[in-house]
Amino acid sequence: MFNKPLVSIIINCYNSDKYLKETIESVISQTYDNWEIIFWDNQSEDKSAEIIHSFHDNRIKYFYSDEHTSLGQARNKALTKVTGALCKFLDADDVIYPNHLEKVVPLFESQDVGLVYTNSDVFYQDSGIKIPNDRNVRDSGNVFDGWLSYYEVLLPTVTIRTSLLNYTNEWFDERFSMVEEYDLFLRLSKVCETRYLYECLGFWRRHSSSLTFSKRASWLVEFKALKQKLETNYDDLVESGKLFEMQKRIDYLSFVESLIESKSINRDFLLPYVFRDRKFTLAYLSSFFGVKVTSKLLELARNRKR
């Protein structure tokens, strides 16, 4: 294995004490020991600081924000403290398995590789069930075009070469709170090769609140903004049709937003894709049974998929 680079693991925290001890212990238990934790406390008022200070390990570096900020701003501030050649992000309720870094770091031996991502278990907190997120092997190499069409990468699976951040004019777009990871990793994938590992090397915790349409409006607004940003930054995307799948997602979210918020059915959002896409076909056929039935069927279909 090539010279063991330092890996900076950023944990942003705001009142996240419930699972924090488990997250920190998962880093300490790594078989690869050249790491540091950049712990950014966004002015928590719970026991988060007490928990982090209970670990007596000089590899853990605690920073208390001088103001409470958005998550995107907090992540950008934490990035300024990174000293490692590689870095990754963990939410304060995620876990990486003991061999995570040992498996990931060697894939950066080629200087062309700037981003590595892996499979991960999804841990359903309410039921205690753990299921692999990826059923199929994902792409390696130049993944930008593929990620435009389909992206389902979980944050704790991603490690990046820190120097790669110099090739983008911004880090996390602070306007975003739903698609900020997608936006950054997509831009990075444009200027580097990626590597993928099918092995599950951690778990991402899913709570019952994430199984609803509760954040649909935010997703819709941010996907529209992201599409516009991509159209502005990459001239060839519109003519090439590479944003077709993103537009599909926007249209579907627009249908759902109209359904839930306005209690109305607007099939115009669905018509271009009916009988070409199973999800759109289900929504279209369900819509003839009225708002209430359609909402319930789409919610059930979404939860079953998860």
C-alpha cells in the first residue's frame, strides 16, 4: 500500500447527541489509524459537547462555531480546518464499519482518482432492519453523465481527495439543504475519476420522518435550482438531453406538490412519461381515483421502495 495519507473525517453537529457516541466510536475502531476528526459544533444546546469531550484522543479536534449557520455553511467552515490529503463527511448518526478506511484509502493510489464511494447498509431505526442500499454494482471511472441520470450515493460512503476542492469555484452551495451533497460530488466527478466498492462499509440511519413527502417542496425548489445551475455552467447539457432524467424528477415532484399542497391533480406533469415509466404510469392511473386515494397510493409505493 502507498504511503498512508491522513484522512480528515468531518462531523457536523447541531443537537445530535442521541447517536453521536456510536458515530465517534465507529471512527475510533478503524483498523486504519491515520485519521483525524474535525468536529464542528454548530452551537449545540444538548449533550453533544459533553460526549465529544469524553473521548480522550488527540486525533479528535473540536471546533465551536462562533455563530449558528446553515448546514452548508457549517460544512464549508469545517472544510477550512481539514489537514488530511483525503477527507470525508459523517452525519452525527451514521456509522462506518472498522475496515472502512482500510478498504477505501488504497483506491486513491492512482492520482487520477479523486472520489471513492461504496455500498452501504441502510439502517431503519424504527424496525431495526438493515438492508444494503445498492442492489447492483455502481459505476466507476467518469461518472458525471451517469450521475446526471441516476444518483443514489449516501454521504458516509464518500471519500474525496482534498486537493480536488481546488478545482471547483465553490464547495457546498449554501443555498441548498437537500441537494448540497449531490451538487458538490457531481461537480467533483466532472474533473476526476471515481472508484466504487460494492462492499457495505457502514450504515446510514433512516428515521420514520424521512419516509414521507414532508420535504417534497424543498426537494422541488432545489432540484429546479440545481438544473438551472447545471445549464448555466455546462453549455452542452441542454442540447445533449442529459438533463432529461432530472427534468422527469422535477415534473414528478411538481405533480406531488400540486396533489398534496393544492389538493389538485395536474396530469400535465405526468403525460410526457406515461407508459414509458412505471412510477409515472402508477401516478397517472391512480389520479383518476381522486386526490386522497392517489396520495395514499404514492406514499405506499414510495415506502415499499425504501
